[in-house]
Amino acid sequence: MSLQQQIIERFGVKPFIDVEEQVSIRVDYLKQYVQKSGSTGFLIAISGGLDSAVAAGLCKRATDELSAETGRSYMTLAVFQPYGQQTDIDHSYEVAEAFQLAYKTETNIEEAVDEIALEVEHSFKSIKMSRHLSRATKGNVMARTRMVVQYAIAQELNLLVVGTDHASEAITGFYTKWGDGAVDIEPLQSLNKRQVYQLGAHIGVPQSVLDKVPTAGLWEGQTDENELGITYSDINDYLEGKDIDPAAKQKLEQQYLRTEHKRSPIPGV
């Protein structure tokens, strides 16, 4: 079995999907899991991008159905987490409006992130170093701070923190992993980016969000494809079992092998 076949089998990505069936499968799974966990619903951080929009739509459908079926009140809470002024935050609110999310809140992480950066830079002085955090490190501090805030809210309200990761991110290690605070459930896990788009179009994600360039928002102008040096088109094709450019294939497989520790359970002896 080739490495490509092993990866496809590991992530469970299908070459073709029935979109309506996939929506139903994922909504049912969310409903079952929230009941099994004894929680009161889901917390989803809506960045204004495609993945969080689709996850939010699935969660909202699940909690609406559960509330109607059980007579209990289940919540999907949308959290918006800008760093200072977020130029595209209107897309986050557009998603909330599209799915009629009654519960939403905004937590600005700028002061917390900047304070962490200052404390870290100050700590370097004790080991006789004088340096600022790199752009990449501060970007990761932003991601981790967002997770800290999400879990603080979720614990108080007995909610599950929803991850927006999918196979096209997991294969490269470019997703919410152990060091970032992890998440409680990932409803998009076995889809590639192209299939997430198909679900988004089906459930009513706003076109302005469907058309956005994918970004983790780690710094101004950052995009996933520039950061990885691999296009989502190639990653999607690879995960669907198609042949891609040999150079792109080599780079993707090297990235997969190099980031294996991010997908594995926490090691110990």
C-alpha cells in the first residue's frame, strides 16, 4: 500500500460524497455526542472563514433538532475573537445571521496576547537574551489564547468546544493540535477542503464566506497556501486518490511525515 493510500485510509476521505447524506451523518453524530457527554450544547469560534461557518451551521442544526426532540434547551454559542480590529469580522456576524444564531459573544484577545508576549520577552532577560517574539510565535500565541478563552466560557456553560479542522489541514499538521489546547469534537474531520465547501454551499453559508481565501489569521496578510507552500487543490486531489504534480506530492508527503507528532497522542514512558 502506497503512502497516499495509507493517508487516505487513515483520514477516511471519500473520493466523492453525497452532500445531503454527509450533512445528516454529521448532525446526527453531534446530537448523539452532546447527549452522551451530558453537555448543554456547543461553542464554536467563528473566524469568518469557510470551515468555522460550516461547523457552526451543523452545530446549530444539531442543537435545534435536539431541543425540538427532547423539550430541553440546547445551545450553539458563537464566539468572535478578534485581535484588535479585525477587518473581516463582518463575515463572522454574517455567518451568525445566516444560521440565526441567537447566542453570540465577542472576546477581543489583543491585550491578553500582547501581555503574554511582553512577559515572555521579559523572561528572556533572566537567561541573558534580548529578543522579541517572532511573527510566527506570536501568531501561535494568538491561536492558543483564543483556545484558553473558549474553554473558559465552555466550562462555565457546560458546552463542548468544536474544532473546525478537516483532513486537508490534518495531513499537513496545520490544525488545532495538542499544544494549541485541542478541541472536544471535530465534525468536519474526514472531509477535505473541497468537500467542506460543498457542504457549506448546501447548508447556506454566505457566498462572501465561500469565496474567501483560506487563512488562519495568524498575522496580517497570512494565507494557508502561502504558509504551507502547497495548494488546497493539490491536497484535495491527493486525498481523493488522484495523481498530482510529483513535486507537490513529494512536498506534501514530507510535510505529513514531518508533522506526525502533531497527530499522535501525547507520548510518555
